[in-house]
Amino acid sequence: MSSAAVPSPAAALDSPAPPESGLAHGDDRSGGAVIGRRIAFINEKGGSAKTTLVASVAAWLALQRGRRVLAIDLDPQGQLGKVLGVDVRHARRSALDLLLDSVLEGPAPAETGAAAKPAGLLPIVATRIAGLDLIPANKSLGLVPSPDPTRDEPSDRLAARLRRARELSRYDYVLFDAPPSFGPLTLNVLRAAEEVVIPVPLTFLALDGCAELLRTLAMVRTRHGHTALRVSMVIPTFYRRTRLAHEVLEKLKQRFPKEIAHTVVGFHVKIDEAQSRGLSIFEYAPGDRGARALAALAEELEARGEAGAGEMP
């Protein structure tokens, strides 16, 4: 893998209006948690380096910035836990419990007018990195109950559960690893997040997948009233010095002039080696070009949050 600079840096974006649905930044409704930045890494096509980016950004924030980070894996493949060195197969509780808890607890007090009741503890496990915790996923996540029209809106289960989770107040960031396809889990992630990071492999079909995702985001904003949901960053991945990769990169820069990342990510063997050992690249090979590229992306994402965010493509 290799890294390269994108000539036109993305500018900081203006602050959007507060959402009508989902979780607002610093939300403490229903006596719940004051929540930090919630960022969903999502691409409806697989093979975009999505999980690698979630794990790397989370590790960098914890290791280099001393931030408290909660990574939530909503992909039934459970790869986020694997690359962070967590044995997801034997986890006592997982992201499935996170969604089931919201079903068992019933409607949110803010919607029923009832007094808030304490929620059960989130299924959090510690990783080897201080300050970085994980809600792991495994294949059991495919057993999420089908929607029940007599209960709450099923696509709001994750957001509703997090609204009640007082332990979220200790985290500066909540990073979601979304499934690589659209469905109930992805919709839950988008309604619980306030920012979206889109990794886009520089291949011919990637632009189609990006267009599909933008339509999905527009639907969440309008149909579900989550008007503050925004794209914070578009990250070109799997860069190779080919004409096709350059053409796709140019099209991304035209479509996302403000959101495109300053750095593109290519192929880095050391990143794969680190993940196979359950280590972050910053622990395994901190001087590698891949580590420098991922650190630059994480630093840029952090800075965009401090500067604010803006237009919603």
C-alpha cells in the first residue's frame, strides 16, 4: 500500500442545524448520556478498507491524543474485534445485545412521557489499547429480530439505546463500523451517528456505490428527520498509480471538493501484518508509510470536528 497527497485540501465546513431525530451532539435527553462525536464509517460495497480505517483512527486517537474512544462493530463479520485483538467468538455479550436491550426496554421515556429508567450496561469489552473500548460483533448479529409494527420504529433501536447509556459520557468519540450493505443494521447506524466517513476504493464500480450511499443519506435526512447527518470526510483507498485510479480520484475531488481527504491510502503490507497480529499499525510499525498515512487521516478527521462541519451532499 502507498499514500499520496490530494492537491486540493478539503476546507472546514460550517455547523449544521440540530437534528430532529437521532442523537444530537452532547445529547442528554431522558436523563441519558452526554455523548461525544459519533462517526459512522460506511460504504455499501465491501472491500473499501472501512474496518481498517475504524480500527486505525480509534487507535490513533487513543494512543496519540489520549482520547477515550468506543468502537461499535455493527458488521456481523466481526472483523473489527479481530483486528483489535479481541476474540469475538467467545464474547459473552455483543452488538446483538445492544439492539435486543432496546427492544426489551421498550419505548424511550421522551416519547412516552414516562420517567426515565436506568438502562442495562452496554456490552463493552476493553482492548489492549488504553482508552479504546469495543462493542464486538459476531455472526449472531444476523439474528436481529424482524421489525415489529406494534413497537418503536425498529431503525431507531440503536439511537434509543445509546440515549439511555450513561456510560457513554466518558467517551470523546463513538466510531461505528457499519455493514457493507444496506439494511436494518446500516439504517440503525445512520440514525445513531451524526457524521459519516465514506471510504471509496479507486475502482470503476466504486463511484456507483458512492452514489447509492448518498441517496441513502438523503433518505435518512428526509424520511427520518435526521437533518444534521453529514458527510465529514471521503477517503480514497487502495490507490495505485494507474490511469483509472487517477480518473476516479479526480471525479471524487469534483463531487466532494470540501469533504475529500488530504491523503489517499494505497497498499501497505505492514498494515495487513499488524492486523493479523491483533495490533494497530502504530504499535507494530509506527515508522511505516502506512502508519504515517493513517495518522494523517485521523488527525484531519479530528481537526474537522474542531472546526465544525457543513454542507450535506
